[in-house]
Amino acid sequence: MRAPSLSGSPRITVEPVAALAADAAAWDALAAGAVAPHPFYTRPVVAAHRDHGLCHPRLSAVIVREDGRIAALLPFALRPDITGLGAAIAQPFHSPYVTATTPLVADGPGLEGRLDALVEGLALASGGRPWRWPLLATEGRPGAGLLAAMERAGWQVGTVASFERPVLDRRADYDAFLAGHPHKSRLKDLRRRRRRLEEAGTLTLESTTEGPALERALEDFLAVEAAGWKGEAGTALRSRPQTEAFARALFRPQGDPVSVRADLLRLDGRTVAASLALISGGTAYLLKTAYDETLRAQAPGLVLEEAIVRALHADGFAGRLDSATLPGSALESLYPERETIAEIVALPPGAGLISLERRLRLARFEHRARAEAKRLLRRG
């Protein structure tokens, strides 16, 4: 599908993600030079989902091209949704392993025009249908710019829900982090829990990014996660061959534009907490964590998170830590900065007979129903 374009103007297309294999270098270049890079719409992460059946089988992408390069990209799918009363609407690509859905848009002069072209492509891709958009960072340059472009194009936009995700920007050193921290009592509590772990044996941090050490770290993570409540519930990565294979494809050295990092907290050589991160654009997204639940009172998972903060300041492996969490994260008391993450419903001009207000009510009803179902399951 292609929108008409004038010579020298952005060229907008909607095409299957599989067809982008021929543009691998251009996709990677966009991911490295985007306004706010994130790993989830990079070629290797999307490929890991596609190869292991964890995305819509007809996953497509809105593409804006300029001068032979990919200037903007958003993977998406059409799927039935309550906000369409069961009819198909458009949604950006997301999964349980995708925590950001901001489109990749090339930085530099002409950003507003690229965003306008992307919004034109969104209407083309959905066939005029609404978009339901989760996990959009609405205050960063690309997210705020996208909303402004929708407004210029006459879209109606409403917020279903939003939350403040914990993030941490690296300071000059760890002492500067401590000096400006707003929750001194939390840091004191973590030091106390660390001492309790150290009373039980030798506590060490192991960090790795490649080779056999990374493979062993992944094995340790999979084992620790499967031994806990996620294993019992059948939601651990090792619970299904499909998700275990996905994890092995995702958490391996990828090269530019995404790198992988694993951090392990060991007690007398035994892994008691593990973290797996994807690093893109100078931000480490702490995508998966697990800990030994027999040591819950000592909070080894949070002790590991605090150790990662120390390593961030000592090694400078990233400029920011992104908790990659949903509301209610324990990291809210450790990471001092916040990023606003929202779910929106966006209607292009002429998008059907259902009002924006009614679609928002339906989406909020779905949220409440899911929360109640989770509450009842916990009680059971």
C-alpha cells in the first residue's frame, strides 16, 4: 500500500515487516539515529518475536522514506478490539516483552514533517479506523511530536490511562546519586538487607555482555524464574518451548543497534537474583528480573537492582536505566526520575460512528475487568 507523493517529499508506504529484510541496513541506521531510540522496534527484537510466533502473523509497518533512507517506522497490526465493539482497529506492535511503543523517527532537521508524514501513514494503514495505542511515552520528543502531528491533521485523541514509570539518569558518580536521592530510608533499608545476605555467605555481582558467560547467565535466569511463582503459574520463559527459544534469540549479542547485558547476584556462587537488559541509544531497559523466592525477606532482587545502579556509575555502561515496568513497581522508591507512559485512543478524521468518549469508556471498562480478574485469582 502506498500513498501518493510529490518529488522530493517523504514517501509513505505500508508493507509487511517480512519485506523489510531487504532494507536491513536502513532499518538499523534508523534505530541508531532515531530521536529517542528504544530496542523494541529494532530489527533483531521484532525478528525474535516473528521467528517464534509471538506477534501477529500479518505484522506490517508504516514506513516513511526520505532520500533513500527509512526516516520513520512503526510496526502495527489490525485486530478486533472492545473499543471497536469487536471490529478491527489498528494497534502498534506490542507483546509482554515490549515495554515501549514510540515509533522510530529519524532525528535532525525536518522532524515535524516526518511526523506529519507518519500520521498520514497511520490513517492509510488503518483504513481510517481508530488506533488504540498502549505504552506511549507522551512527554518525550517523538511522543509529544506525534500527538502534535495528530492534532494538526485533525485527529481526536483521548487518554485511557497513564502512569509514571521509574527511570534513573546517571549522575557524575554514585555519591552524587546518593546525595540527591529523595528516599534515603529506602537506601538504608536496602543496605540492611544486603548485610543480612552477606551474613549468610559471600555476596558477589557478576555482569556480562557476551560469550559463554552470557549464555550461562541466561541459563541461571531461566532456572531462577522457573523456580518461582511464574513457574508455578506457567508464565515463566521456560514454561513453554516457544518462549524459551524466544529468550535465547533475544538475549544474545546482537551488535548495533542493540546490545545485551546480564547481571547476576551470587551468594557463595549460587545465583539468587538475575537481571536481563537490552541497551539501545544509551538507555538500558531492564526487561526481565527474577530472584530466589526462598530469600524473599532479604529482597535479593532489589539488592541486585541497587548493585546495578552502582555499576552504572562505576562503569558508565549506559546514560539511563529504564525500569521497563508497569504501575506499582518496587523500583519507584529507588529510581528518582519518572517518564509518563500512556495508553491513548486516536481517531483519524471520519473514523466511524462510535465517539471517542465511548471508546475510552470501553477501554477503561476492560482495564477494570482485568484488574478484578487478577484480584480474584490472587484470592483463589
